[in-house]
Amino acid sequence: MNNILGTFLSASFIFVVIRVGVPLVYASMSAYVADLAGIPNIAVEGLMIMGALFGVYFSALFSNAYLGLLGAIVIGVLLSLIMAFFTMKMKTNPIMIGIALNLFAADFSIWLLMVWTGSKGTTGSLPSKVLPTINIPFIKDIPILGTIISGHYFLTYVCLVLVILIYILIYKTPFGLRMKACGLDEETALSVGIKVDKVRLIAIVISGILATLGGAYLSMGYLSIFSNNMTASRGWMGIAASSVGQGNMIIVLLTTGLFAISQGVVNELILTNLPAELINTIPYIVVTVGLIALSIKEYRKTKK
């Protein structure tokens, strides 16, 4: 037990939490940006699957990891535009469109695997490329701090930059205020001259890019291949974190961090003699507790 506690307090454990937390941050930011503009993006999981698959495929096709990443982003934009067309132009329920895209991504990815590799499991036969890890000069040589901060995948540092940029966009720019207005009351936003459809289109495209970057992180960094169901409900965890945050980016990130810690605990405990099936339920239990806490909070509001 002392060894386990020591592991959880070590710099290497924090490194693991960051590594497993990055795709969750991409997912939660994807859901958060869309929610803020008033278009719930339930398709985060499906977008992550497509980003993971096409990132690997394009990297193999062009023999270049960065072109593979660009291909994943393009797929994210295209799927986002499809979602925007149905929700804003055709006035379809965004929840239904999100569910449809998730189901499409789950099945279509398996079919593409069969076409490209002859396997329903992985892209192991494709000569795919991986994005590099980054060792930060000077910092990498600092004890503890270097272990925590340096040596992460390229998309980890991209994630950090994007989180800062999203915070600035939402809290420090007029466009961020317009996004909030569109999410709070569409009619009021229209009455003061805000182009609601334009704002929401931009938001949903940003959301799609973030989700596919999270998928590409899994298949082009965290692993070097795409495997069936490799997202393992990370998209849904991101949606849950966004729901708990209720429009507050800091709370969304803190909730995501809690989910990441629970996943890090799983990675450490899986090496012990404890039942693996039981250990793997920890992140989902934490998500469930978070949603229950949110439900209790909302219930108490209705009683005031």
C-alpha cells in the first residue's frame, strides 16, 4: 500500500495523468465550445474515432505524420459542416444528428479498416507515421519539473496552446461574448444584430477540429496505430465534463483533470494483482458521481 501511495505522489504519476488526460481535454473543450454557442455536440466520440482513423491513414498515404494530422483536421471540418447543415439549415435536432454521427463513425470505421487492411481490428499493416515527442531544452534537465513537463507528445503542447487560445477567445474577445449570447438566448442575440448562424458555424467547426485532434493524439502519439473502439468513451467523458462545467471553462478543465487522474490511477493499478475488470470501472464511476452531483445541484435550484 505504501508503494502505491508513493507512486501516486510521484512526478512520473503526474506525467502519466497528463498523458492520459490530453485526449480528455480535447474532448471536453470540443463539447464545451459547441455547448457555449447553443449547439450541443453529442458526436464528440464519433469525431474522435474518425480523426484517429484518418490521421493514421493519411500519414501512411503521404508517408508524413504532419500531413496525416492535417488530413484528420480536414475530416473533422467536413463532418462538422455536415452537422451544421442538418442542425442549422435543416433544423434537425442536434442530439439526433450527434447520435447518428456516432453510430456512423463506429460502423464506417470498421468497414474502412476492412477495405484498407483486410482486418476489423487494427491498422497495424499500414506503414503509418507517428508524431514526435518533444524534449524541452533546459527544462528537461531540471529534476521533477523536467520529468513532469518535458517529453510529451507533440499534440500535448498543441493542446496547451489551444486551451489558452480558447480561453482568450471566449473570455477576452467580442466573439466570445457573441458565442455566449447565442447559447443563452438565440432570439435576443438576433435582436442585437448578432449573426447567430455564423457564430454557431464557427463554433461547431472549432469543436470538430478539437475532437479530431483528440482522436489523432490517440492513434499518432499515445499509440502508433488505430484500433477498433480505441477512444474507449473518452468523447462521452468530455461531454460529461462540459455538462458539469455548465459554461464555466475553468470548472470544465478541473472536472476533466479529475477524470484524467482517475484514468491515471487505472494505469497504475492495472499492474497490481487487483482485478482488471474492477479497476477499469474507476473512470466511469467518477464520471457517474460527477453527473449525479450535477443533477443534485440542478434539483436544488428548482426547489429554491
